[in-house]
Amino acid sequence: MSKESLPLLGATEIRRLADELGIRPTKTLGQNFVIDGNTIRRIVAGANLRPDETVLEVGPGLGSLTLGIMDAAAQVVAVEIDPPLARRLPQTMAEFRPGREEDLTVIESDALKVTELPVAPTALVANLPYNVAVPVVLHLLETFPSIAHGLVMVQDEVADRMSAVPGSKIYGVPSVKGAWYGTLRKAGVIGMNVFWPAPKIHSGLVSFTRGAERVDAPPRAEVFTIIDAAFAQRRKTLRAALSGWAGSGARAEQILVSAGIDPKERGEKLDIDAYIAIARAAAEVQP
């Protein structure tokens, strides 16, 4: 049987598994299970997975995306916060992909608290809960530098913000911090009816490719602190927005000028390299 013809979980299978476990999808955990095989294939194809890859999946739920990923990769490490779902997933793999059980590792945990995995993942593919999507992506990219690329499905509005470019109205903290790690771009929109239960908003796909390690940059935490300060009050000039961080408006201006940035500019106009330049200049300008 070709990989294209292997069975995936549709609406009937998803509801059967949910009934078996007594699962009622909750908004708290952001549970919206994919019930459309074509959507699964689209996500997996967009992730550009190699057959030798180890894929990290967050929130596998009942396993609909997990099966699709397994068909394209060597291993899947699935992080699931809901205990009944985490415990059922290996059985689902055995039922639908017999012989591949050993290629699945399930970690019962909150993805934001995961700091170690039994094997280094090379890709991230996930249908992420809307309320924690950005923190989860940033945490995983920082914690697991082996993740070279990936594709995540998030709320459509969040997808737009993650992939926004400097100067756009929606460019902000997710855009700049994501750019620290590499290139994020929007890779498509997913409708509502491919989920159970159907959300009230569309989802968006965000593709990620890790860039070169920033070995010569100031520490990431310092750069991120500046980014947070710059966007805390978007309408303020950088001189005003960074005055608290710098200790005074005068020092903020001095740092910005040293970094080659107009103190009257606003934070949403700067790319990640500009924020790195600010952090580097701050080390040279005395308090």
C-alpha cells in the first residue's frame, strides 16, 4: 500500500475515539481535532519532511496529524498535555500504522515546560492551541536548536502576526522574536469545517526555516528585553519607549544614535538586526 493510500482519521474515527475516552474537546486546552484527510496531507506536504527526520509534534490530540507525519518521517516525538489522549496515542498508532509503534514517542507534558527530549528533533509540525501558539513556538526554537524547519497551524490572525514584516500594522513582538531564529512566512489558510469541533475563526499555516546561529550577537535575553520595551507602548518614539530600560531618555537617545537609529523612530519600523544593534550599542554607552 502506498503512503498516499494509507488511512487517516476522519470524522467518524475521531468521534469514535473521543467517545471511547469520554473526551469532550475543551476551549481551555484549545482542542480542535482535524477530521479531514486532505488537510492533513496538505500540512505534511507543506512541512517538506525528509524520510530520515525526527519530527516534534505538540498537541497530537487523537492522532490525526500524527499519522500523516509518521508517513513522511522516520520518527515522531509527540508532546501531549491531556493524560487520556497521551495514553491512547500509542494504541492508535498500532491500530492504524502497525509496525511503526516503536517510531512514536509520547511525552505527557505541557510543551512550555519541556526542556529535554529522548531524541533531538529536526522539524516541528503541529496544530497548536491558539492561546499559547507563540510562546510554544519561541520556547521550542530556543530549547531545541536541532529544529531546522517546520510548519505550524495557528489562529489565522496569529499566523499573520508571526510572519509580518517591519512597518506593517500587525508587525510586533512575535514577528521580531521569531526572526531571531530564522525566517517565518505564511504558508496558507485553513477553513473551519475541517475541525471537530469547528472553531469560529480560520486557521493559518506558518512555515519556518532556521537561520545561522547568531554567535556574534549580544545575549538573546538582552535583545528580547529591548524588543518588549519597544513594543510596550507602540505609539511612542523609541527614545521614549526605551527610556525606562535605558535608565533615562538621554541615555536611550545616546544608545540609539550609537546604533545608527533615529531616536524619533518607532519600534515597529525596526527589524531584528536593528534590535541587535541597539543591544550591542547599549554595552558601549555607560549608564
